[in-house]
Amino acid sequence: MTGIPLVDLGAQHEQVAEEVSAGWADVLKSTAFIGGPQVATFETEFAEYSGVRHCVGVGNGTDALELALRAIGLEPGSDRNECVLPANTFIATAEAVVRAGGRPVLVDCAEDTGLIDVDALAAVLGPRTRAVIPVHLYGQTAPVERIRPLAWEAGAAVVEDAAQAQGARRHGVCAGGLGDVAATSFYPGKNLGAYGDGGAVLTSDPELASRVRLLREHGSPRKYEHTEIGFNSRLDTLQAVVLSAKLRRLPNWNAARRTAAARYARLLSRLPAVRGPVVLEGNEPVWHLYVVRVPNRDRVLEQLRAEGIGAGIHYPTPLHLTGAFGRLGHGEGDFPVAERMAGELLSLPLFPEITGAQQERVIEVLGEALEETS
């Protein structure tokens, strides 16, 4: 058997290649590269899929989160500029807060799921809190129904970071429709990925959607009229063609991921040293990543890669221990669960087309690596 990648974008492309080629030909013929009708079509389709009234396509997921934060009123110099988020997330979550003029306030994550610790969140809410940002990590949603009343009582908005959760549901409600507004990413490796960067803001609030549209277009409601300072962050037409083609297949792809995740769970019963992922009650994950916890993680990862297994780490350093966020004044031991998980987490190959034989091989090599490193 040849090597097994962490994600196989080539296999996915084969399924949409004809449709994308025809769609791109239409765009090239019309030359509607910016703001073409395909963008509006995709925005309507993805809003409907996500169960919200509005989808606003933007340049990337980080911009989407920044625009969502700006839309709720976060701005530099405000007396209410704190945004609460988990220490266990990709740096873009906190980066967007800073770019919008806010101050990240970090909290630890839950030991079983890695999702934001709601009790820790409640302890830091206060009069300076502008937003709470639950991160839907690895393809399952945070318990937003517990977060909403806490945030709203503090006068804060709930801004979902849904970059890893396209199609995930909590108690039947789709990610993107659980809070006040949500941001998602269409980075190529996402469950719904473009052929380059892309992102979107989701909301059912027409005022928030209107404000995001204004901000993404240089603060311009119409050409050469600029009512405020915005910036240039638009989903381009070629990417919208790709996303519409993939969106039609996303339910089946997510179902295939669930099948693969269930297979991994059965196979991992052979390896008691491995701590498999825990699904929060009420969640229907889409398994953007299949993340386990193992002893001697770095040595295990090295051996997996030596055998052609494309495993990875999401994420090796909690936000508070990165150089970029040393300014927050935290140190080792401040968020012990996130720190402990960062040293144990291992992402196994998972994509809709992965075969049972490939997964058997992953677990076989993982078992050998655990034995050799124990």
C-alpha cells in the first residue's frame, strides 16, 4: 500500500472537475471575476444549507471573523473590547480579535472534548466583554446553548468560529446558526474547501449582514461613495463556482467522514493507550479532523510519517504560549488542560474517500509505534 495522506484533495477534485471546468469557462467568457452572479448564488445556497438568512462571502476565514467582530461593534479604543475564546484554537481566532481592535481573553478547554470550558468562560465575563467566541473544534460544535445566556446577560454577542464545522449540528441546529453571527473558512482542506482562500460570515440578522457587506467593500454602499473605513475582502467568482459544486456533495462527504470516524472508533478498541475523541451529547459532528491523544506523541508521529502515514498535530502550542500572544502575560500552567492536550494530540488521516484498508493500516502502524516508544 502506498502512503496515506492526512487529506486527499485530489480525490475530491476528481468528483467536481467537470462541473468546475464548465463553471469557470462561463466566468472567463463573461469576465465577471469580482462580484459575478455565481457569488450571490453560492451565498444563497450556503445560507440555506446552514439554516440562516444571510451569507456574505469574503476573502478568507480570518477576515470573516474580523468582519463579524467589527459588525457587532468591536472597535479600537472601546471600553468594551474583550473577546473571550479558548486557548486551544488556531491563532487566527485571536488574531482576528486583535485586528478588529479587541483584546483576547483566554480560557481553558474541557478535558474530554477540547471545546471551550463553559464554567471557565462564565468566570471571566464582565462589563468589558464585547463578544464570546466559541470555537467549533475538529468538526463538532461547542455547547452554544449554555454560552448564549451567559453572554447575553453580560451584554456580549456570541460570534461562532465555525471554520471547522460546515454542516455540523447541535441539537439539530447547524453550525453558523447557533449564535448571533458566525465566521467560516473555505481554506482548501476544510470540509467545504475552495481552490484557494475564501470565507464567509453567516447570520440571520439583516443589520449585521448589511454591515459586513459594507465593510468588505471599502466601506462603500455604492461605487465611489464611502461612508466609513472598510477594507477589500471579497469572495471571488471562480471560488464561488468551486464552492457551489462542492456544496452539492457536502452532505454525502460529511456522511462518509462519519462512517470513517465510526470505523476508527472500532479499530482503536485494539489500542488501550490511545484516547479517542469524545462527542458531546447533542452533537452531530462532521469530523473535519480525527484527533486522538497518545503518549510520547512526537516520537509516535515521527514513526508514523516514516511509514508513509500523513498524521499531523492540531495544535502543538496553546495560544498563550505562542510568541505572538506573550503580550497577554500568561505562562505555563495557566491553562493546564490546553497545555496537556497540546503535548498529546495527534490527527489521523481522514477524508471522505479514505478506505477501510487504509484505516486498518493507520491503526496497525500506530500500534507498532506505541509499542516501540513505550
